[in-house]
Amino acid sequence: MVKAGKTIVMVTHDNDLARRATRSVIVSDGEIVDQYLAYRRRTQV
């Protein structure tokens, strides 16, 4: 999807669901307090 110029924005309080994202932005009181990129190694099946 990224190559096609598409983005999905998901808002959640569920940490298990948030771990599936490649980028997370932590917001508190309307301000960004932390952000990180999660790099996953793709495995071939």
C-alpha cells in the first residue's frame, strides 16, 4: 500500500493491536510525547 501512496491511520488503546503497526505515535493531552518505527524482518514461506 505504501508504494501506491496509501496510508492507514488507526487510533487505539489496545497495545496488542498497536504492536502490529510499523510506526507508532504516542499522544498525551493532544501533544506527541513519543514515536517509533518498528522494523520487522520479512520471512519467506
